[in-house]
Amino acid sequence: MKNVLLIVNAILVVAVGYLFYAHFSSKNHPSTVLSSNNALPAGGFKIAYFEMDSLQNQYILLKEVRSALMTKDQEMGKELSGLENSLRNKYQDLQKKGNTLSQAEIASRQQEIMDLDKNLKNKRQMMEQEMQDESFKKLQDVKKRIEDYLKEYNQSKEYAYIFSNVPDMMYYKDTAYNITADIVKGLNEQYRQKK
């Protein structure tokens, strides 16, 4: 479960890093892309950042969420270990008593072991999915709270962008630099001309 999250985070970091590289190394700088109604102020715009590791270590809600997720992961691990031990014990018991059992008893116990193994695999998969879903939901909630706070915080600071030092997470962006309407308009005009 933890490895899946690490892999996803690593992929996101690489993707965002590439996007930043592609954006800032392109010939079109933000001042040439912005339309006249979104022109930069004379002083440019301000960018701020915060240290994500400090936030992870000091934000109480995030620490509580991580602790709750860790506790649930440990509980699930114990439950799975119990099921694995039960399966192992039944298998060892069959090996010990196999010579004294009839063919029908052996077949019955083998079927029981196969059913336990199948149930264990299904339970593990279900628990991993449940843990992944819960982790995603809770961490998205934390991210949303951070974004909302940064929006409120920025009312007096007037930053255009606030980044965390983790490249895959941008928590606030100033809508004054949103060029979506211009892009949609341009794409629609281009589409109509080709039609």
C-alpha cells in the first residue's frame, strides 16, 4: 500500500517537474501569453512558498490523519496476519496428519485450505483498496483545508502563486492570471474556421 502511494507521488513529481521545465524553458514567456486585459502590473507579481515537511510535522490535523491511517494500517496488518497464521496452521496440520487421513478427508482439507487462501487474498485486496480510498479521501480533505486557508491568508498578502517546496502540490493560484477564457475563445474560433 505504501509503495503504491510512493510510486504515484514519484510519478506526479516527475510530471510536474517536466511541466515546469517545459513552461519556463519555452519561448513564450507569461508576459507574451497574457492578453491585454490580464496584463501584469508594473511591479510584476509575487510568488511565495512554504516548506511541506515542516507543515507535515507541525500541522496538527495532518499529524492526526497520518496517525489514524497508520493505526488502521496496523490493525489491518494484524487481522491479515491472523488469517495467514490460521492458513499456515491448517496447512501444517494437513502435512502432519496426511498419512493417517483418507483420500476424501485429504481432499476436503485441501479444499478448505484453498478456500482460506482465496478468502485471504480477497480480504487483503479489499483492505488495501479500502485503505487506499480512505487515505486518498482524508489527504484530499487536508489538502482542501490547506488551499482554503491559503486563499484566506493571501487576501492581505496578494501573492500570485503560493507553492509548497514539493513540486507536485500547488495550493493556491491567483485567478487574475487565469487565461482559460482566452484559450477557450481562441480554440472555438479556430474550430469554427476549420469547420
